[in-house]
Amino acid sequence: WVPQVLSSAEEMAELYRELSRHPGLKAACLGPDVTTQYGGKYCSLYTEWSQRDLERGEHIKFCRQYLIFHDGSSIVYSGPAGTCSEIKDELLSRESPSGALKAVLRKVHSKENKEEKQFLEVWDQNCKVKSIDLTALDKHGTVYDDDHFGCLAWSHSETHLLYVAEKKRPKAESFFQSKAPELGASNEDAGRPEKADIPLKVGSPHPRAGRCQQGSCRADRVVPQGEQFVYHEDWGEALSKRSVPVLCVMDVEASSVSVLEGVPEHLSPGQAFWSPDDTGVVFVGWWPEPFRLGLQHCTNRRSALFYVDLTSGACEQLSQNNVAVWSPRLSPDRCRIVYLENDALGPHQQCSRLRLYDWYTKESSTVLAAVPRQAWGAFPGIYCGALPGLCWAADSRRLVLDTAQRSQQDMFVVDTVTGATTSLTADAPQGSWSVLTIDRDILVARFSAPSCPHTLKVAVLPGAGLEAQVRWVCLQDAPPVPSISWGIRTLQPPPEQEHPQYGGLDFDAILLRPSEGSATQKRPLVVMPHGGPHSVFTASWMLYPAALCRVGFAVLLVNYRGSLGFGQDSVNSLPGNVGTQDVRDVQLCVERVLQEESLDAGRVALVGGSHGGFLACHLLGQFPDTYHACVVRNPVVNIASMVAATDIPDWCLTETGLPYAYDTLPDPAQWTEMLHKSPMRYVDQVRAPVLLMLGEDDRRVPPQQGLEYYRALKARGVPTRLLWYPGNNHALAGVEAEADGFMNMVLWLVKHLRC
């Protein structure tokens, strides 16, 4: 007897609707302390959440407020204040240092036409006190609201706001543009002298034809011709509207906006904040030369920390050359800046260094170096996309961060003077912990696990040396999703599969299985390797694995060697060995799980995206007897054909084990090596039916990759189906594409695994 998984589309859709409703906790902000008449203290906690709205086909944001009563050393009482309310059209928001003001960047749909306008607003405790139409001011292009360049920073005096926007591009016109005729006779005909040059007004389409006084035409009067179709480079996947960023300052009192001068032309600035005394701006500058490479998920792009002085306009580099830096954070006493640092180029994600710059001595030091090997009880190394926006303790000496520790994510406090680290979650439930904010030593965190959606936790950070005694209080619980049991297993590759230089590495997998039904039931297995390849599945809430498990599948999430959280040696072991080491790790894991667990070896499927799709396609061809169905999302199938079309050509060479330089032109032997390491090499052995899902706007792994595989499978008579999602990029994260992708994936698996 074969146990049934859910087989009706209606039941699956209802299950997906129910699970997709769980909101994600995105941000938190603590208000100023209020002292009661009895001497107790409380503060408000503002939180932002995101939720899928299947009916509207979009992600909606909502906020919820809480009150926290504390005595400086512990949380006395905490609870919600009021209900949730949706946040509309807010792109960025930031409280001022005192908590008295709040700045909001908002998009507003213009009444006259379909264009979106951007407004910068300032609110006090009672009302909106400023609303500036940035689009009408026309000082710059669109304001950046992304995580790479974007920022909204108050000056310490709370008189100015700093943000990043696209540099204003002059309007261009055709060589054959018809000019609007002048009304009445021209100045020359009437014999009247020409008026002094008037700057081109906002919204006026063309400058008036005519001679310039003393032969000096104002630059903004000249509309360039032949510039309409000039190509403007951008920063790649998910940043296709980001080309030339500029730093902008709003004077709150005067309601004026200016573009900051002094940033060298050859730098792209972002992640900016005010210097300790408000005399200038500190920012991260990326080198866009000789051409831009994709930035999304790439913490290896050459960049440095800079300071531009507002008075002199001088720009000074504060960090080393030829490395990659990001996430600068100023201490509360405004004396020190910490930031993350990686080697430039090489693997896109690495074990990062924590660096410290002393503002007054101008000296830099390494607080935490990269960790070669993870060892329990020791700090695992830093693997994170960014430091929390507020990460410093009140003593301006310690800071908190979260990082992958093998297949979990944990929180640590770091002493920046001694480099000592202490786990804040060692005795807490196993899963995934993230720091949302810390202010006046009140610590706000998010927790989730494969069977537990996002929950909100708060604690007071204990004094130095006592951090391990931290006591977490749950402010917003999420009841565990029923019928999912999970565990982490560790695997050691056999001696013949050890890396010659990096021996003794092990790796993990997270197994989710339905906990209902009898123990003798043999469940079908879905194998999911992650993308990257230098990323990691942490034991967190993930919609697809949880939903597959609730449908009735066991799900195996594999963190093969090369994943983050296991030490830099593990990361370094994979480049040059993609298509072999990572493939064998996944296969070893699948064979081991089928031996040790009550699972149906006759019903095993693969699901993977990006490098996970690369591994799925490899496994189909290298081990055709193991797998009986496959679903891939934007897979890499041919590294050789991808290198010329992707926003990350360096990835193709680095992961193949070849050196990358901007002027690299692969020779025939290198093209062969790229093809040799690609799944396309094994396409003749593929027998299992393949469902492909491609994002039309994918710049990372262009959809031509999936089409190449689709045609190869069709030509060989392998059952295949292709789903094409317009308006979606590499992540396929649009609410509609994600929901449709889930339904098609499950129906494909049920059909071809004969469930």
C-alpha cells in the first residue's frame, strides 16, 4: 500500500494559502524611555512585518506596536499595544536619534499620469511637519531604497537628512526633433537685445533657440543630441535601475535639497551616514571601473570606506585598498566605526572579517578574523549580508550580530577591544536567530525554525562577562505548524572523496518529515540543495519546504561542502570542484538517508534553484536511477554559455577554478573546462521528467540557460514542461509566480512520483 500525499489541487491550494499567510518580521525600532510617576521605565517597540496577499498578488507591509516595561537589567512586563495596520507606499523610514522625529520616503501615484512621484516627509509626535516633492524638485533621479546603496540618515543635530539617489541625467533629443515655433517675431527681427540667459525651468521641454550671451551657453540650457540611446551600465540583478548613485542632503528647516559635491567621479557611493561631528559624511564607495559587475549577494566587490568633508569638499579613504567593505556602523559615543570586510573577487560570499576604525586616532584594526574551521563552543566566523542597523551596546565597546553556525543561525556579542565572543542563543531553542535592533541595551530579535514561523523576542543585554545569562521574553508568538518534525544530521565524505588540500571537512543536512501517519509508512522524498553555491540553509521557517512536508513529502535540505557557516576552508574547497564535490555530497546524503530512514527509494525527486538547479540537473544525469522527477528554477546548465550573458561573469570562472580578471578572454581549454563542469555534459543520461521555471527578467542566470536545457531534453524525448514568468527576476519571488510555482511543482511531483 502506497500512502497518499494530498492529491487534490483544491486541498493543496488551501494548504498553501494557510501557510503563506504567516507574516515575516522585517524590522524593529525602540522608542525613547519614558519614566512613570512611580519611577519605572517603559518604551514603545515599533515592528514592521511583511505578508503575502494572494488576492492582491503582492507583498503587503504592516506595523504593530508593543510596550516594554524594564528596570535596566530585565524586562518587567511587555505586551502588544493596539492592533496591526497596513503601511502604504513607504519606501524607507528612519527615526531621528532622539526619537522625536521620523523621516519617511514615500511613493505617490501622480494624478495626471501613471508616473510615480517620490516625497520625503518629516513627522513629529503629532503630525506631518514637512512634505517635499523630490520628483518636482528635479535635483536627482529616483531615490534608492535597496539594501546595497540605500540609506536614510539623520544628522546628529537632527537638522539634515542624507540619502542616495540616481544622478540626474540630462534630457536627450533626436537630431530631427521638431522645435516649437516662437510666438510673434524673433528678437533679432524686432531688433531687441536678447534677455539674459534664464535657467531651463522644471518641466519645460526644450530650451529656447537663440544665441548665448558673450558666447557662453548655460550647460542646463543645452539639450544634447545623439544621446538618446547611449547605454548606461547598471549594477545587475535586482539593481537594474541603479547606475550612477549620488549622495543627497535635505535641509529640514529650509526644505531644500542639494546633491553632495566632493565624491570622486570614479566611485559609486552608498550606505552613508553623518560623521561624528556632522562636518561631513562617511560612505562606502564601490569602484565601477572598468565595468560594473552584479552586486546582489556579492560581498566581494572592490570597495572602501570614505569620508567627504562638507566644508572643503575633500574626500579621504579610511579603509584598505583592494578589498571589499560594507555595513559601516558608528558607535553611540561616536568614536569608532565597525564594518565588514572580504577579499575582493574570489567566492561571492566568504567568512568575513570584522574591522574597526578609530575616528580620532585614525587607526584600523581587525576585531575578528576569518575562521578556517567551525568548532562547537568557539565562534564560527561571520557569514551575514549585513550588520544590524543598530548593533552597538550602550558601552560603545560591545556589539551584537547574528551569523550562520553550520545549519543554524545564532546571535553573538563581540567585545571589540579583546575580540572575545559570547553566544546569546547557546541555551535557547535550536533554529534561526536574527538581531533586529539593540538600543540602550534592550535587544530585539527574531526567531524561527522549520516548523515555527517568525516570533518576536526581547531581552536586556547583561553586563560585560555575564552575557551568557541573557533571558529572552517572547513578545509575539507563532504557534508551531503541526505535523512537521525536523532534525539536523552531519555527514563525513568517504576517504576517496576528501579534498586533497582541505581534508577532514564534514557537512550537514536538515531533514523535514511529516510527523503524522504510521512509522512504517514510506514517504516520498524531495531533495533540495541550496543555490549560491556559497550560501546555507539554516534551520529557519521556509515556506516551500514546510508546505511540501504538509502535503506529505519528506524534504532533505543539503548543506554540501562549500556552504557558509562551516569555516572558510569549506568555502575554499568548492571552486574548481563544482559538478563533482557538491554533487557527490548531495548523493551521499540521499543514499545515507534512504538507508537510515523509512523513506520510499522508488519515489525520490529533486527541487533546486540557481546553483541548486545546477546540482539537480547534474544529479539527474550522473545518477539517473536514483531520481524520478525534477523541478528546477532558473538553473545554471552550461557555464560556458552563461559567462557572456550573466551579470556575474567572474562567478563562472571562479567556480570553475579559473582565475578571473576584467580583461579575461577564456581560451579554448577554459571554455572546455566550463562545459566539462556543467550539467549539459550529462544530458544524454537524463530520464526523469523535468519541470523548468524561468524568470523573464533574470540577469543572474539568464533564462536562455533554462531554454537551452529545455530544447536538449525535448530533442531527447524526455518529458519536460517550461513555465515562463514575466516581470520576475532570479528569485522568482513575485507573490503570483511563487504561488503558481508551488502549485505546479507539487502537481508535477505527485504525477511523476505516482503519489
